[in-house]
Amino acid sequence: MIDKIKELLKETEAFSIKTGEELEQFRLKYLSKKGEVSLLFNDFKNVPAELKKEVGLEINKLKQFAQEKFDSFKEQLDDAPTGTNSLDLTRPGEPLELGSRHPISIVRNEIIGIFSRLGFTVAEGPEIEDDWHVFSALNFPPEHPARDMQDTFFIDKENEILLRTHTSSVQVRMMEKTQPPIRSIFPGRVFRNEAISYRAHCIFHQVEGLYVDENVSFADLKQTLLHFAKEMFGEKTQIRLRPSYFPFTEPSAEMDVSCSICGGKGCNVCKQTGWLEILGCGMVDPNVLESCGIDSEKYTGFAFGMGIERIAMLKYQVKDLRLYFENDVRFLRQFKAAY
Ligand code: DAH
């Protein structure tokens, strides 16, 4: 029996393994249930008691050797870059799923695109502001209700540090550091102390526009906004300007666009009027120009400000403002943009 074991040991040593098939043959022949090692263990009961120790040792040596040889070849073959386990380099890669842009970003980029093509540059200002840039320089009288804590989030009431309530603050910053001609838009986040509902939120987005130069007129304002409305809502869109009041513009107006849903005939969205209000605008008040260090005898300008949520609401028919802030992917997934 000892001889047989030694013979088998030599055999296993000599057994050449180059492929997975040969490895499997090796396993079947020596290590499987009916393989040589198992057979030896079966015969072990017939070994005379005085030889059991020696024979047992030899069988275990053989078993251990065969198992180690099997394991090391298996590892080599599994790692090998050839044969059936190899990597298929012609397989298509696993695609990365593309996200979609937030509807507010899509609309903001569209607005920026339209005004950029008219030669407007884009600038931004701080969200944490002071009273001067948000109110005083914009001709708000000291007792104006917008300065009230009910409307404005104050960070430091004593030093009049607050969260800006509109992006008009950025036109002040622009005029303070640049002499005309100025032709810029200012997109950004604004904050108001409002109860959150489907139609109001304490955070929203605006785009402010400003054009200051010699001889800028109300006709320039009207034509610029008409062009914007047609680009944004379609070639057939009409606009109408209604007189209004803002402390920083004189004269001031609010602009409506013809309802793009019903084409002006009257529907639920435009509350049967055929018109939708989208922005405030006007000629920059000479007081504002002077506050910012611009000669109001020489220069005139127009300004406008619009809410991005409002335009997105009209464009996508989203009736609840809160959806824009909840980050529910089922909502966000629906928006695909070229921008
Ligand atoms: N700042 C105004 C608001 O938040 C919007 C606005 C109205 C901006 C008229 C302007 C303007 O520049 O001329 O409601």
C-alpha cells in the first residue's frame, strides 16, 4: 500500500495541467469522491493496526499535495487573460446614466441665452446683503414696508445685514463699479419671509436686467422685452405693458405675455384673461443712477426683473411651486434640456 501511495504521489507530481479541462481531469482522478485519495481512505480500514500510523501519514501527504497543486493551478487559470474566462474587450461598456437638469436651471440658462445673444453680459452678487444695496440705493423710502421684518429675513437687524429680497441689488453693485455703457443680466436666489404654499416660497430665483447708456429709451425697453417674450414663448407671443410703481424705476410697468396655452382666447391658466404677468420693468430712476455714481443728466437706462419659477411654471404647467424645492427625482426626471 505504501508503494501504491508513493507511486500516486509521483503521478500527481508529473501530471501536467495547462488548461481548465486538464485541471478538472486532475480533480476527478485524485480528489473527487471516487478519486484515488478517497479510494485509499476506503482501503485504510483493511490496513493492519501496526501499519495504520505510517500509511495514514502517507495518504495525508498525498492528499495535501494534490489539493495544493489543484488550488494553485486553479488560481492561475482563473486569473489568466486567455481561454473561456477571458475579458471580452469588444463588449459595449456599461453606460453611465445621465441625470437631467433642474427645470429652474433649464429656464435660467434659456433666459441667459436669449439676453447673451443681444449682447448682455451675466454677473452675480452676494445673497447676504446690506440695506444700502437692497433698499436705500434703490430709492426705497425709510418707512417702506419691504424693510419690515415681516417681509425680509434679517441676519443682523442692528447693522442692517439681510438676505436680499430681490436681485435688483446687483444692479446697484454693477453701477457702483462700472461706468456706462452697461448691458447685463443678474440671475440669482432671493429670499422673502413668506408662508410656504403652492404659490409662494421663502426662497426663489430671479433674473434682473439692466441697460444704461446715452439715449436709452422706453422704446428700447419695449423692443428688448418683446424679443425676449417671442424667443421664450414662441414667435406668435404678444406683450402688453401696464403702468405700475417701483421705487427704483420711473416710469414703471408690469409686462404681460399673451397666454401661450390658449393663444390669448382665455383658459384656466390665464384665468380667462388671455394674458399672463411675467415681469416688472421701467426706466431707471435718476435718483438710483446718482446714488450709484452715474451722471443722470448724461445717461438713462432701463431695468427689468422676472421670477424664474413663474416662467418655468408657465412653460411646464407646474402648478405647485413647492415641487421645485423637494428634489423628488420622479418630478425632476421629466425635464430634459438642450442646455
Ligand atoms: N425687484 C422687483 C421685484 O423683486 C422686480 C423688478 C421690477 C425689477 C421692476 C426691476 C424693475 O428692475 O425695473 O419684484
